[in-house]
Amino acid sequence: MNDRMELKVPGATSTEPLGAEYHEVAYVGQRFSQKMHQGLCADSDSGMLSAAPGGAPEGELIDQQLWGALATLRERGLAKKAIARQLGLDVKTVRRWWDRTWKAQQRRPRGRVLDRWAAFLRARAPEVGFNSVVLCRELVELGERCCASTVAKYIAPWRAALRPAEATVRFETGPGEQGQVDWGSSWIYLGVERVRVHLFTMVLGFSRRLFAKAYGNEGLESLLDAHAAAFAHFGGRPESLLYDNPRTIVTAKDEATGQVRWNATFKDRMDFYGLKVRLCRYYRAQTKGKVESAVKYVKRNALAGRRFASLDELNAYLLRWCVEVADQRVHGTTHEKPADRFARAERLIAVDQRAPTPRERVETRLLSRDGYVAVDANRYPVPLDWVEAVEVVDVRILAEEIWIHRPGVDPVHHARLVGKHQVARWNGEARQVRRRPSEPAAGPPRFDPAYVERIGEVEIRPLGRYEGLLEEVRS
């Protein structure tokens, strides 16, 4: 078969052989028509109407390839209507571009609904702090139908222009000078249950080595236990640690004078370690940017797509991940592996070998009739014979353990549950309810008023009297 074939093109002045060039032009036209059809279908599906009448491309915007196809068909002698049909264009567009040279076009700017309120919005927005909800409410009162998101998009360029660019100075510390501490949280699956775990994260400022451990809460017990675990992991402590301002660390602070009221228990523990405690300024979390980045790194790298059987398994995994992954990556700022930088120059201070006193609290709890004690919205079982013996028990609450005490017997020990509204499993001997011996029947009711009225009162006599009467009758 020949590469050239004769085609009868409607509207052409003559019939002549058309080759691959014509088919390429036709292909461009077909592709353009398909794109236009898809766009129109999408518009009709979404309930929107096209701005261009009759399915023609909007305005005069056609690309250079389509203009080339139009010029080629014009040189081949096709009529304007035939070219319009072939390329899927409006015939007026073909006429407009018939003798013109192509150059890049720009769409004519379209007006927006809020343009007529531009002067009002430009003057009013700074007065209300660029609050789109307030501006929307005032526009509605003035008779304009709009929503807050539309207003927010409209005023966004003005807000950005008035926002001052704040320069940030990177603060680097020397070996052993400072560490940074923060909490993060993430939802993960422990077994089949989805729970929220809280991630304690500590980063050494010089080497960027990090330590992470998961807890069920961010309470003081968890915070103190995490410090001990972190210092054991690093083999020492830095000179100071930088924190945010949680209630477990600071109860009050005056930024102007620098006066701080510490949480007494936390400060006592840090004094035990000989550690200097430093705090960020309020609303300046970027001051401790190293640990902020580390928290995101733990959540997005270590925990992404993972599930664990228990909290202990999660923490064992985090410890391996810190050593095998986080410490072995090339850090983006230092361009060194944290483990290498730590071994080369980090200088930590050894902590006191004496273990600090475990942080605990002792509380009194009511013992329920089904033999459970409620602690922090979780329930822990005890032997059922305790229910008959006592009504209240003493509970020692540690970071990871619960001890339930009753006078005269050994205490019951449970691992502290993560989350809320959970029930601890009983691992001791089978809990059995002691059955009381049945009491003999007391006889029928003697004072039922309805029964007495019906048959009258019956005198109760001893049986001996009846036996005497029987002997008299026999004799």
C-alpha cells in the first residue's frame, strides 16, 4: 500500500494526494477535539457551564501546535469551515487566526465576585486582624452572599504582604552543652486496639543523637521515668536541657522578670541529676527546633505503617530504631552520622549511679462489687474474697505499675494500662464467688394482712398440748 493516498476533503478546492503531513495535522485536531470534549463533559458533570459558547476554546487562546495545524490545512487549500470541523474549533476562531502569526497569549483577567467590595475589604481587613469570618458576616449584613473561605482567599495576598518576614538565627551548641526535650503523640494499633501514645523525645544538640520512648500519658511520672531512661541510653547527661513550658515542669512564669515557679517534684529530680533547666519563651517553639524536627522524624519514619502487640514491644522497637536507623543516618545539617559525631566529640556528664527514688502516688479507691478497682479510667481486678472483707483499698500508682494493697494479705500487682476504659487481665488463681450456706426456711409469713383477713388469726399452741388431749381421749 502506498504511503500517499487520495482523500476527498469537504470544502477543498481540489482533490490531490495527501500524505503523512496531513494525517499528522488531522491527529492534532482529533486530540484537541477529545480534550475539549473531556473538559466540557467534566464541566457538565460538575454543574458548571463553559465560558466559551458552543464548545469553542475560551477566548483566543490556542497553543502553537494547534495554530500550526490550522496553517498547514490552510496551505493545503481547505476551507475555513472544513478546518473548523477537522480541528474542533469554532469557525470564528479559524477566521480570527487565518492570517495572524502565532504568539503567546494570556487569558483576559476575569472579574471576581468580591471585586466590587475591594475598597471596603482593603480598608476593613487590617482592622479586624484579617479575620475572614468577621468580614464575611459584615458583607452578609451589607447584602453580599458569600462564605468565609471565599473571603479568606480574596484577602490572602494582602495578609501575606503585611506579614513581616522574621529572620531566624540558627543556634548551635558545643559538645555536651545542651539537649532538647519535647513530647509528641501519635495514634497507633496495639494489638487490635487503636490507642494514642505519647512520645518522649530527647535530642543531644551537638551530635543530634536522639532517644524516644512511648508512654500512655505525659504526666510527671512518665516524664521522670523518661529522663532516667534517656540518660541510661546516652551514658550520661548534657550540662542543660531546653524545654517547653508544660505544667509538669513549670507552674508559673513571668517573661518580663524571668521569675519561674517550678514544679517542685520535677525540680528536685533535676537537682538530683545536677542539671540546668532552661525554658523556651512562650509561643517560640522554634527555639527548640532540633527536637521539634526529631519528633516529626520519629512519627513519620519510625511509626509509619507499624503496629505492635504491646507498649513494651513498641518501646523495644523504638530503642533499636534509635540505634540502628536514627543514629546511622547522615544528618542534613551536620552532614555526619550522629553516632560518628557522638563518638568523635560529644562529652556527657555521668549521672549519679544511685537510682532516684521512684515517683509514685498513693490513693484510696473504692472496691466495686465485681472485684475491680478503677484507676485513671481503667479497671484492675483483685480476688473476689476481698469484696466481703473491705470496701476501700490503697493503690500505689507508679509510672508503669499499679499495686493494690489490703491489710493482712499480699498486694496485687498489675502493669499500668495505656489509654482509657480498658480492663486488666487477671493472672492469678481463678476468682470464685464463695457461696453462703443456705438458711432454713422461716415458715410462711405470719402478718400478711390480706391472708389474715381471709382466714382470721390462728392461735399458735405448743404440740405438747395436743398430745395431752390425745391421751385423754384414749383413756
